[in-house]
Amino acid sequence: MESKPFFLWIIGAGLITFGALIAGQARYDVLGATTTSFAIALLVSFIFILLGGLFWITVAGVIHK
């Protein structure tokens, strides 16, 4: 087995973890948080989770071949 799918799987797991960490800690009622900063935090976490899923789908496609 090649090492490339393994590293893509690890990168995907890291991206999903970071996205979940950001989304879990994002709170609107924190002192100094604005609507814009809250929306950006949620957008960044959503993008991280989507990219992590893309990496996992890529690994599944490579392994399936």
C-alpha cells in the first residue's frame, strides 16, 4: 500500500478536527465578538470540514481502484 492515501487520510482527519474545534468554540456572546467575526469563524470551520471530507472521499476513491 502506498503512503499517499495514508497521508491524505491523516490530513483529512486533521482538517475535520480543526473544523470541529473552531465550530465548538465559536460563541456569539463572548466579549468582543462581532457578527462578522462569528460568521467568519463558522465559515472557516465549515470549509475545514468540507475539505476534510474531500480528502477522505479522495482516499476512498484511490483505495477502491
